[in-house]
Amino acid sequence: MATGQFDQQSALKFITCGSVDDGKSTLIGRLLLDSKSVLQDQLANVSKSGEADLAQFTDGLSAEREQGITIDVAYRYFNTAQRKFIIGDAPGHEQYTRNMVTAASSADAAVVLVDATKLQWQDPNLNLLPQTRRHSLLCQLLRVPSIVFAVNKLDALEDAAKPETAGQATRAFTHIRGALEKFAQEAGMQVATIVPISALKGHNVVDAADGWCGYTGPSLLNILELLPVTPADTALPFAFPVQWVEKFSSSSDTSQGRRIFWGRVANGVAQIGQQVKVLPSGQTATVAQVLGTTRKPGTVQAGRSAGVVLDREVDVSRGDWLLALVPPAPAAITSDDDFADTPTATSLPPSREISTTVAWMDDEPLVAGRVYWALHGHRWVKARVKRVVHRLDINTLAEENADSLSANSIGHIELLLQEPLAALPFAQSRVLGSLVLVDTATHRTAGAVLVNG
């Protein structure tokens, strides 16, 4: 199992996902209940006949309670003596895959639930459910650092009153674990661990059930306590999407009478002296001051919010990018004048044509020639689908030739942008390597786009 050093003050943000009705909401309810993170009045509100309906801790929408399904992503917070956690309960229905993608895009880990009772667990060569495979592949595409498979409802396979069922849970876990390992190997997926659990009964969720189903490892909560958080992209060149412009703050001691550009540092480190180029205007400037969220001057690393003050007034508005500049190549220096501090190129050259992987979420199919709004950081540009390269078969993992992508499909496409964007491969940068496609007519989120290398 992959582990890493972490700051105990940094919460681990993880999601539960998988096929519909695999027990995701019940698992979160069990974690909250057994970690003593539920208040008495909350417990009373979800109790029926003296027993807690664990799924009700996360299903907050009236439609969710009426239908008994998860629709939106519900976030809950709890902590143990070892760590703080933020849980996102992602819906399992294909119809709400877009909500799952939203939650996974910022997660440090994913717990993929697998319902043992829905599988032909007697068969060593059993097939996993399509939504289990889809959610796992989406987590892999979205660079979720740690993926944990939790095989749930194994307790339902054995009945103490029926001696003939003894050992079925162990047999089922062995076969399901084999199928998950085979799938992960074929997909090139790094899996942190595979653990048997019973969200309803609590087996191996908070406290380890030593030897249950032949498993002698740590409980799910113990595993989560050891998983690393997503490292900030500090080694990459400075990139900063402007979210808000504060006009000529009266705090002259911090802003020096100039506008402050606020946003979250995407890559690198925001620091005084950094020379930047504004995209799309092309103007250059130098960072004169960097403010933290409390307006205290200092450096700010990727993943944290900052206010940036430039050494001169340039045309910058919401949606623009501040990108690090690099000096001219030594071969271009021909005189002493060329040693002047005059950087000419960004470290992230913008481009109008990008090759991408897309998770398509709109009911209207994606076809070549269609035009969408593309959101990159806080910048909107028009994007035309130049070509559909292929579609991924989630059952065989084969890349098939295709001229369109239907809802919940994953495939590769080429985009032609109206204006150049400074994009990096998603494998290098989560922020610069991701876009959202929005339908220009309905304004619905149509697809999650990941830039390829």
C-alpha cells in the first residue's frame, strides 16, 4: 500500500464512488458514526426503530430521500486522533456522472465501492459492473493519487443459521479481488489496496476485523489515515489565473496604490521579482508584492490563494493568466545591451490546437464540427471539435474508431481554440491541463477535458 508523509493539519479529501446502490452513503454514515463524529440530535433525526439509517447522514436533498439514491455530491467532515478528513459522497447513477467527475477532480483519494452481492462471485473469472469500471477509469484519468477498492456487503453472503453458507464471504472476496487486480493491471492503474468491508455491520471500516474473509490487513479508516495528500505543483513554472481584481486598494502599505489581482496559484510559487507575461494581451511586468489570504506579504505556493501586485499598471482582468517569463537563450546574446533584463518568452507557450481526453456528460452526442465554450482557469474561449479520434470501450479497454461520443463515454478528441491557451498535459498539471466544455445554447456542462501529452 502506498503511503507518504503528511501534515496532520492538512485534511485528506477523498470520495466514495462506484455503481449505484453499492453502499457509498452507508459507508460514510458508518465512518461518521463509529468515529463519533455525529451529534445526538443528528443521530435522532436519522434513526428508525432505534437503529440509525446510515445513508441519511449524506442524502440531504428531498429527492434523494424520496428515491433512496444519491444525486448531488454531499461533503461531510470528521477527524480522528491521526488526521482530518473531507468526504465527498459521489452518485453512482450514470445520469449523474458529471457530479462524480466534479468531486474526483479535486480529490486526494477515491474509495471505489464494489457490491459483492451484484456479482457472480462464485466465478473466478467474474465480470465487474460497468459503472465500477467507469468510475475507476475516471479517477485514474483525473489523477486521483490513491485508489482504494472496498468490497462491500460480504456479510450478506453468509447466514449463521445456514451452515452451508460458511466460507462464502472469503471465497467471494478472493474472486472479486482477483477480478479487480486483473482490471487494474489491464488499465495500468495503481491501486493502494483492496479491502473487504461491511458498511452496514461495520466490519473493517473503523475497527479491523482480523482474519475476516481471509484479510489480515488494516481497516479502511487506518488505510485512509496513511494515504498522502495531493502534492502541490510547485516545481512547475509560475502560472496564476486571475479570478478577481481589487481596484486601487486604500491599503497603500500592502498594495503600493496599485490594483491587486486575486486568485489561486496554479503552478510554481508566487514571489517578488518574478517576471510575468499577461495572457492574452501579451504585456509584461514584474511581481512587486505577493499577499496571502490575510494580506500578509510573503511567498505563496501552488494550491493556495494569493493577491499579486505588479510593478506597473497593465491591462489585466478576470480570466487573464499571469505566466512566468524565461530569459532569452544564451545564443541570442550578441552585445552587452542584450544582457539587460528583458525576458521575451513564456515558459508555457500558448497554443490553439490541443489533443485531449474527454469524459462526455451531455445527452447530446459530441461530434466533429460542434462549437462549445471552453473554461480554462477563469478564462472562457470558443472551442471547435476538430476530430473525434477514438472511443474507449470500458469493458475491454480497447480504443475503438468513432465519429461521435455519447453520454458517459470516454474518448480522445482534438480541439481547435478561438484564442490560444497556455495548457500543459494533465499528467503534469491538474489546473493547466484541464478544461470544461459548456454547451453554447443550453449552458449545460457538456464534458470534462484533460490535455494529453
